[in-house]
Amino acid sequence: MSDLPLNNLNGKLPPPDHPGLGLVRVTEAAALAAGRWMGLGDRAAADRAAQEAMAQALDLLSMRGRIISGEELRIGEHSPLDSGKDVGRGEGPDMDVEVNAIDGAALAAEGRTGAISAAALAPRGCMWTPGPAVYLNKLVVDRTVAGAIGPEALDAPAGWTLALVARQKGKDIRDLVVFVVARPRHQDLIQEIRRAGARVFLRNGGDISGALMAADPHTPVDLLMGVGGAAEGLLSACAVKALGGVMLCRVSPQSEGEKEACLEAGMELNRILTCEDMVAGDKVYFSATGVTDSVLLEGAHYHGDTAETQSMVLRFETGTRRMIKTEHRLK
């Protein structure tokens, strides 16, 4: 498969390397493992199964990869996908790797929609390192708004930002849909959005898939707003950049301990980060595979000796998005 224009496929130019087509096998493996735990109520077991499958699949890729911000910060314990872990076959390009074996693990465990497996790659040194930062304040919009929105939107009242987005999209504010993760910290934000007249898409987790929906002009979601995980934010930035959208974020410590750790690490707490700040350069790859059904992707479905997955593979350099439906023969 090639991303070259058809008129360049003359047999003289080799197809460009596309690590994203290997990366999709990583998210497929995690989604298939996680899907077996869908609806069983055991979030920790689902997480472990997906992490182990993802780690094994990563080690089959021809690269010298290193995980930037691992799963241990999200789950509070060590996993096969810890920060700084070397992954890949130990041959090939040096790559930054960011993963989330299940974005929305609680959703999967409860049998709810919207859980995905996600991973991203970029050349070594291109990804921002969250370090001790666990949370980010985030705003995501799609490419139809990209030229009109700036860093000031992250600090502006929600009503001001919603009015700007509505005007750019040619919509009434009442027709906007805002993705917000259902957390107590967002009560004021939710009220502010509703007072402005927009509608709120609440989900109990899964803010990577929320960012994907907000960055995709073909979904019902117009924006993502609120505070979510920093590691998830880094993955989201890779996807939003590849989709041509805008992501603005800033470190948002949720405790004094987190704030002190960020300051000790020399982090600028007032700095507003863009996609380019979080993942630099052109060679950015992102893959997501559905664990449970959602607006974006079908979940993992099992049919006796086979299973089916649906994945989205994004490549910033060529502006391509591939939707891949795969049948897996089960052993």
C-alpha cells in the first residue's frame, strides 16, 4: 500500500515507509484482548490483558522505540507499558511511542460504548514529555475552525469560545455538541456550556476518542473541553494534528503534590501548548481500534473461530486516513 499519488506510481519510486500500517496491528491486538473482558465488570483485568497484548505486539515492530508517558501514571501501578520502556525489535528507526491499551477501560468493563485502543509514533525527540504532569486542561476543534481559534480560547469563558466556533461553522450555538468527561471537576464547566445554549455529550471516560470526534468534521461532536489525562492528551495531539484540527492545552495539576512535582521539574504551568508543541515534525502516525462500538469505530466482535475489528490509521505527512476492517482467525 502506498500514499504516493497515482501518477507517481510508475515503478521507479519505491512506496514510502508507513509505520502506521504496522502500528495498527498493535492496537488490534490490544482491542481483541480487551474485548474479551467487555461487560464483565473487571476493569483491572481488562487493562492487564490489553497491556500485555499491546506490549507483545509492539516488540514485533522494526524500530527502536521508547514509551514517552506510560500506563503506570494512569493506573497507579507498573505495567508492561511503563514510561521509558524500550519497545520494538531493536532494529530500525529510533521512535517515540505513546500508547493507551484501553482508552475508556471502565466503559469496556461496564459494557458501554466508546472504548478504544490507541497508539502513536514519531521520530525520537519529537514528542513532548509530560513528566510528572498527570492532567491537562484541553480544548479541541476540527479543521473548519482551525484558522479562527487561538490560544486565548483556552482561558476565555465557554460562551465566548462556543460563539466563535458556531460562527465559524455557520451554526447556531444551540446546535453545537461539546464532549466533556463526566467528572465532578467539570460541574461548573457543564453548567456554563448549557447556559450558553450548547449541548453536552457526557461520557464517563475515553477522552482520546472524544478528541478524535471533536477533530473530525464528520462526527456530531464540535468541541472537546475540560481537564483530562496528560498521557491521553499527548496521544490526542498526534491524532488531532494528523486530522488538521487544533488542540490547545495546559498543565492542570489537580493536587498540591502534583503542582509541586511539576514546578520542581521546571514545567511552565501557564504555558499553553499546541499540537506542534506536543508532537513536532511531519512523520506522525496514529492508530486506534475499537474495543466497544462507538460513533467512531465498531468494537471487537467475535464469531466463533474468527473476530472482526475496525481501525483508523492516520498519517500527518500525507494527510491520509485509512479505515481498516479486519477479520482475524482465532487460534
